Amino acid sequence: MKKLITILLILIVTSACSDTKKNKPESNNAVIQANTDVFMSAKINGVKFYSDNPIYNKFDDQIDLYGISKDKSEKILFHIVYDNGPSTYNMGKATNKKGNMIYTHNNIPWIVSKHRGEGTITLTEKGDYLIGEFSFSAKNDNITKQITEGKFKVKMNK
């Protein structure tokens, strides 16, 4: 299972690096956001991050969400074992295996997993939309990035 999640995360981060106009979803599970009422925003060490086209994928009880900055230099990715409904997930050291949170800048990842970092994400469903708030402290070696004031709204596929 650990290898599957790692492979899935690598594939998602790699596919996020390519041009989204050329990159069609490989499954019917992907929902590419195409209107202005969807977004992902946060502050990275106090600096604004914004994605106007976040992507949502669902595979059984797992969801992946990611947003890419306009210049494609920054990405925020969540991989969550989803309980289907409003819930708050705590991730990081000494927590259950509910998922990962990743921030990348110029393809360098800062990660929250069961081995390092800490974070919280709250998910709520409203109609066809998944709405969330998040914050996390991600690590890459001894360097930490603080991701705060995170919010998103994405269209779900059910």
C-alpha cells in the first residue's frame, strides 16, 4: 500500500508539471475545474499562493486535490483517505495514515506524512462541491515551510 501511494503521488506531481492544455485526464475520475467559482489559495511563509484551476481526482475512498500557481513554479497537493462527509483530518508525525500534504516550489517538495511535518485539513461537501480549509508545516530535510490560511473549492465527481 505504501508503494502504491508513493507511486500515485509521483505520478500526480509529475503530471501536474506538464501543460494542462495538452494533458487530458486518463480516467473518468478527474474533474478539471474550468470556472471562476473554484480556486485554491494559501500563504506560503506569508507569501500568497493562488490557483484558479485546482484538480480533483477520486479513486475509491481516496481523493487527490492539487493546485498549481499561474507560473507553474508552485504546487499544493493533498492525498487523503476520505471518509465521505464533513470531517477534519490531522496528518503528520504520530497520526494515523489518512494521507499526505505536499508543497513544491521549483520541483523541490516539502512534505507532511506519517514520518515528518504536521497539518490539518477540514473538508465539507456542498452540493457538487468539496470545500476545505487547511494549514500545514511541511519539511524538506531541515527546512520547514509554513502553509497557512489555506482554502479551496473544487467540483467533485460522484
